Amino acid sequence: MRNDNKIWNGVSENNIFIVIPTYNEAKTIGPIVGALDKRGFRVIVVDDGSRDNTIVEANKFGAEIIAYAKNTGKGRSIREGLKYALENNCEAAITMDGDGQHSIDDIDKFIEEYKKSGADLILGNRLHYPRKMPFIRRCTNFIMSFVISLLIVEKVEDSQCGYRLISRKGIEKMNLNTAKYEIESEMLMEAKRRGLKMSSVNIESIYEGEASQINPFLDTFRFIKFIINEYTRK
């Protein structure tokens, strides 16, 4: 049973949706959903063609499920989750991963920053203490964040972090189209293009030897292709 909802300056946690894209995360998704559900959040698990019991575990702990038969990418899952949140009258949505690498306790930081700053896109920053992050991911993230910062003319510490809050206004205004990991960069470009306010909060990242679904070479190639397309966009 859910605990009484926490109220943040008139905002109930029931109006903050948690969108979790998943792919083969049966081992971790249940406890994540359960902890969020107890706090009163509406949890949307968007399953991208998992071959394990991800859907079963998420449903068991109280998630609302959007499921696809085939794997097409994190970006599509996030877009569909945000669309669902918008259609169900969210005030804001927080996206987070389902592999246990994001601390649920950090959600409070996002909500506090949202109420304080009124930002439409609040990014989680793992690079304030990067030693926990695998070296190759740290280097890749640094390069991508540097490039994005140049393009949007605004300092971005951790452009690739999937833990972020998007306001209702942000969801409504951003025109997101990418299907894979480029979604994180596309969100930043769209936020800048639409004149949305951005902010960030320092968060913890939990790395315990799990295999990442990110392919540093293939996804870097996709990032470069995305940036070229954005740069030449009229």
C-alpha cells in the first residue's frame, strides 16, 4: 500500500510520473518500482521487447505497463512514456533507468530544483564525482557533453545522463524523434531550440559490475550522425 503523498509547495507526488525504459531488467526492476510506488509516484515502465520477465516483475510491484514485442531503442520508449504521462495530466515526468544505477533518493533533488528554479529540463550530473563511472564511459561522456555544450552555447556537465526531470511544458514543446540513445542529446538540443529553461542537480551513480547496454562505439557513431544532422538542419 502506498504511503501518504508528499506535497512539494502544492505539488503532489501523484502528479510526478516516473518513466522507466526497460530491456531485460527483470532482476532489478521490481524493487525500483516497489519503492517508487510506496512513495505515491505513478510509475510507467516502457518495456522495449524484453526476453525475460521484466514485464511480470514490474507489474507485480505496481507499474503501469507499455510493452512492445520488438526491441527498437531507448529513445522510442522514452517518447512513448512521456506521451503517456502527458495524456494522463502529469505536472512533470522523471526519466530513470531500470538497471539500478540511479538512486531513488535523488528524486527529491529533482523535485526541489524544479520547485525552486522552475526549469523545464533538469539534468542529473554524475560527473561531479566521476571515479565511480567506468573509464571508457567517462571519456565518451566528457566528449559528448563538450560537443553539446558548444552547440547549445550552454555548459552541460553530463549530457548523457538518463536521470532527468521534464516539465509538462517541456514535454509539450519538445519535438523528439530519435529512437535510441541519441534521445538524451536530442532533448538538450530541443530544449535550447524551444527556449526552455535548463538546470542540473548532482546525483549518485551506482556501478556494481553490471554489463551496460550502451555500445560505446556504435552509440558514439550514432551521436556523431545525430550532431551532423542537427548542425545541418535548417
